[in-house]
Amino acid sequence: MLSYKRTTLHLTEKQTTDNKTYVNLVEHCLKTESYYFSTTYDLTHSLQRLSNTSSDFVSMPLHERADSRFTWNGHILKELTQQPELHRFCLPVLHGFICITPSLINNKSFDHILISRRCVLRVGTRFWVRGIDTEGQVANFVETEQILEYEKVRCSYVQTRGSIPIFWSQRPNLKYKPKIKINAANYPEVFQRHFDNQVYNYGEQVIVNLVNQAGSEGLLEKSFSQFITNSQNKKMRYEYFDFHHECGNTGLRWDRLSILMERLEDDIRRQNYFMMQKDGTVLSQQVGIFRTNCIDCLDRTNVVQSLIAKVVLQNQLTKLGILDQGQQIKDCKTFNYTYNNDWADNADVMSKQYAGTGALKTDITRQGKRTKYGLLMDGWNSLIRYFKNNFSDGFRQDSMDLFLGNYIVEENEGVVRPSPLQSERDWKFYAIPVIFVIATAMCLICILIPDENISTQLMYILFWGTASFLSLAAIYIFGSEFVDTPKLVHSKDLSTSNFYDAVKTTKTS
């Protein structure tokens, strides 16, 4: 990172401190795995989109023809791209996951390629960015393309994932599962805008919803299904499957996912897949897509996406003659292991980028069953997620917002206008933890150091123990005061009135 200023001596002491924080934010964003670039291939477009382009498009510089939805350095390239002599230095950067795995079945060599592209339009962390915005963009939107290359023949299949496209939030507050808040107002135009964009980009939509039917997730499911029922778009089909109810929270009945796959058989067949010969002749095109989601669009979503992709890959391998008629991928143990691990690695990376830890339920993807080690790792990752989502995701959210240009640091910040980094905490943030530490320490001292009068000692233990309990309860009650909150963009909840004003403004413009 090169500074365009020769000195920082003109900055005030507070500005210097803020400047260090901003540099740390940028470095934190860049340290997140996994960024990719290519000097020759356009990673931001699927094979099918690239095949439908003109010669003029292919001759354009990579940064000009890249899909802006998946270009993570689009903001920082703006000034460089205005100077044609610098275009050769302007390579679009993709954030997501890529693996290229040389594989062998029946002595026939081919490449199995997996590319996941994270969208920049509503990016963020697990709890701070949920649902949809007024532009119709959803949180954690990822396009995943599976490519098969055999003797220069290429096959491609694309799926997407994205948060439930209604206005909802789930702010961290020290509880393991914060309460989900659904905006009561009805904004069908924003919902419709999202799916109009999806149909335009991908064709027919088969929406696979995997959230729980009970609790607050159930309320989201009802709202989602109601929007789809009321929608006038005929290129949408809704398929609901309560993953946890059908398979059990521990996944002991994972084989029941076959129920869902049977329901999707006709859709997989109808959607088809993209296939291109080595001379560039297109033999078939994908005409629809599966848009899958659970509550986070991570663990359950990845399991189902991998199963759908395996059915499609089975058809492609058979058509190319790599698999014999009647032969199954699961019968090819070496490749089946490779395939499962590619998708499990994809799940881990997607989860780290959104939730901060590796994915849950990857033992189902890797081994096709629930294991004791898998359950143990899920517990560990859930614990790490809890701490990261509550105590470090505010900083991580700010790092992405700064890097992507959602927040611009102004020259006079900290002098003419206040810096958002200088926001002060409520008194409870400082007072209650101090009371808890002192009370707990005094309680331990009273327990460890004996007193001649046992009744007096018990009274002190009871007093300081009660103080410890009450202060801990206060921390839990005022949990939102103690979490790490973003300071740049997502510092406050959007109220119903703010949503209404934003939607009205969007409609007017």
C-alpha cells in the first residue's frame, strides 16, 4: 500500500491515531483468505456468460469487462483506470474460493474446477449484514460455478446462494442466537427488484429454502413464501425443506436429504447445463438456476449445493464417456473423496469470510455421514463463532466497508467534522465489568482466606457472590452495549421509518 502523501506531520494527534486505525482496517481486510486474480482469464464471469460475448468484449482490458458485482478492488482501481497507460496494471481481484483439481476416472484424465464469487454489493459479517437492501441486493450473495474440462471440452454449472430477501436483522447482543427482527412493512417492489435481477442474470429461479419451520426462522419462512406467492414473476418456483427437522440437528438422518433431491430431479433436468466443444461450438446452455439459502447461507446451503452439483456432474461425466453407463460417482472412491473435499473446502472458506470460522456439518460433505469428530468440531467452531461475532466483527465489518468504498475518509475528518472512530461508549460498558471483576475477586478471596468467624465469612461470600451474579446478569441484559459494533456504516439499526424513507427515495429516483 503506497501513501500518496509524503508526510503525516500536518495531521493532528487524533487524526494520526485514526489514520493508523484506517491502515489497520485495510490490512485486516486484505489478510482475509482468499483473493484471486488472473492475467489472462476473466474470473468474474461464468463460462456461459463468456461464450455469449462479442469479439469487441474479449478485446477489452480485463478490468473493463469484469463483472462489477464480483470485483473486490473496483473502488481502489477507479483512479488508475482513468489513465489508459496504466490499464495493464489494473487486474480485477476476486474474493471467494477457487480450486482446480486434476482427476482420474477409468484412466481418463479431466479437471474438476470450483469457483465461488462473493458479491460486493451487500457485503458484511454474519450478524451485522442480513436480508435485503433497498436496491434489491442481499447479504452473503455468492455465485458458485462448477467446471468440468476434458480434452478441451468444457462443461459448466452455476448455482447461487443469498440471504432471505426481505428486511430483517439479527444484531449481536451476547446471546448465542440473537432475536431476529422482521420489518413489518410490506415492500414487494424491493423483493421483486431482487428476483427481476436474478432472472435477468441467470434465468428461471428454483428457490430452495432450508430454514427451520419453528421459531423466528419459521416467521422468516412464512414471510418469504408469502412474497413469492404474491409475486407476478412466473419464472420462480419455491421449494421449502426444513433441513434440521428432516435430518435432525445432529444430522443423524442425513440420508433423508434424498427426499429433497427427488423433488428437485425435474428442475435439474429442465435447467440443463452449459457445454462447449473445443472448437467453441456450444452444445447446450443452462436456462435456470438454484438459489439456495438457510439462515446464514453457509452450512446447510453448502451441503445441498454439493448434492445438486454432484447430480449434474454425474450427467456430464456420463455424456462425455468418462463414466460408463450405470456407473456412479460414489463408486469411484478416489474421485468421490476429491469431489467431497473440494466442496467441503469451499464451505470452510465461505464460512470464514462471512461468519469468521470454518463451516459446520462439513463431515456430511466430506464423508457423507455424521461423525463424532465432526460433531466435536462443530461445537468448537460454534464457540469461536460466538466470540468473533460478538467481540471482533464490528472491526471486520468496518474493514470491508472501508476497502470497498462504502465509507470514504475525508481530508478534514477529525477537524471540521468528527471522526466516527471517536464514538464514545455508554457508561455501562466501563462500570459493570469493573464491578463484576471486583466482586468476583473479593468472592474468591473470601473463599480462599479463612476467617475465625465462619458466619461472617459466609456472609461476605454471599454478598460478593450476589454482586458477581447481578453484575454478570446486567452484562447479559445490556448485551448490545458490550459487543464490538461497526463505526463507519452499520453503526445503527435501520428503523421502520428509515426503511420507508429509503424505499420511497429509491422508487422516486
